[in-house]
Amino acid sequence: MVSRLGFREQGTVVHRLNPGMKMCCLILVLVGIMLWPSWHFSLVVLVVILAAFRVAKIHLDKTRGRMRFLLVFSCFIFLLQILVTANGSVLFFLIPRLGELGPFVPVTDFGVEKGLAVAIRFLVVVLSSMLFVSVTDPTLLAYSLTRLGVQYKYAFALVIALRFLPLFDSENDAVRMAQRSRGISIEVGSISKILRAARYTFFPLLVSALSRVEALSLSMDGRGFGYSDRRTYLRTPEWHHADSIVLLASIGFLLLCLLLGLGLLPQLSAYL
């Protein structure tokens, strides 16, 4: 069963970028949108990320269930921010006046802007992380981290996490298919149903994970992992001009967000 998560080799320009550079860009972009939480600005970043998905030939329609959950959860965040934010000019009331009572639950312009900013930032964080995992080879990423001074033991821990992510995803689908074949319907509505779903889904995945961890530990011991402080690699990533351009653009993006956050660009901040 092929997982919908994890690295997918496509050979596009996004895949050929240096893995260490892609990780640095991810961190810079996420820090930048936190420094300047404007929904206009975050929306532009979201459009760029969606365009990168298209360039990388990563189709989001293969993960419709997850995308539906992300959209529903982002709408929930938007509505929650509207309900808890009372600052700003009142646009309308969710509960109109009923005789001498009301109106209640005001919706303000500041609440709408804050809700959009938080919801879009949530989508940016999740989709940018999904893009990074989908276009980054974990083995090459480990080599890039060791070149940056990270010990290969810690870099290998990240590789294991990225490798196991699609494996657990496919095993989760296998567990659900086995449940359907046995007539077990997993519904999440009440506390008892949540506990029942955890019982029939989480426990099989936990047992599978423990068995795989034990097998991986024995395999690493058999291959002498950690015997030497140095490690050689069969494949090594290269640094191209495109990597320098993307990295400089990401640094410029972070500096722009920092200047906007400090209020040093008041004329530009009015549009962003």
C-alpha cells in the first residue's frame, strides 16, 4: 500500500534543491509569518506554497481527507477568533435583538482580520511542512545536517522520523481496511466512541511501532551504528545557483517581516 505522506521522487526543480537549504527556508518562512501576522501577507505566502506544490507535481487531491480536515479546522479557528475577539468596530451581531434582549455576540472588523490571520497562518504552517516532507530526501537531508555540524546520530533520528511517517500512514490505512472487512465502524462523536476508536486503531499501531523499533534497533547494532564518530555517505547533495537565490529570497523575506513587525516600514505595512 502506497502512503500519501513522505518523500516522493519527481525530479522537479523543487526536488533538486539542496535539502539543508530547504529546511532553512522552511524555518525562515515560518518565523517570518509569526513576526508579521498580517492575513494579506500570509495569503500571499499560502499562494506561493500552493504554486510550489504544483511545480513539484505533488497533487493535494490524493489527500482529500486530510485537506478537508485542514480546511474545516481552519474555519473553526476563524470562527473561534471571531467569537472571542471583541475589539474593533462592530460589523454585525450573530444573535440579533429579540424584543428588549440583545443583540449578542458582536462580530468586529478586528476579529475578522485576526481570525483570517490565524487561520491562514495555520494552513501555511501545515502545508509548508507537508511540502518540505514531500520534496526532501531524508538521506540527503541527514548529510546536509552533518555538514552543518550536527552529529550524524541526531541527524539519523530525523531520518527515522521522516521514513516512519509514510510507513505508519500506510499501516493506519491497513488497520482501517481490516476493521471495515470485519464490520467494525469507527465513529468519533462522544467520549466513549473516542475511547473505542483509540482501542481499535491506536493499540494495533502502537504494537506495530514497538515491533519495528525493536527490529530497527537490532539492525543498527548489527551494522555497528555509533561505532565511529564519522560516517560516509553514498549520495551527497550539491549546491547550485538556484539554492543561493532561494536562500537569499528567504532571508530577505525574514528581514522584511522583521522590519514590518518593528514598524520601520509604515507605508508598506498599510498595504500588507
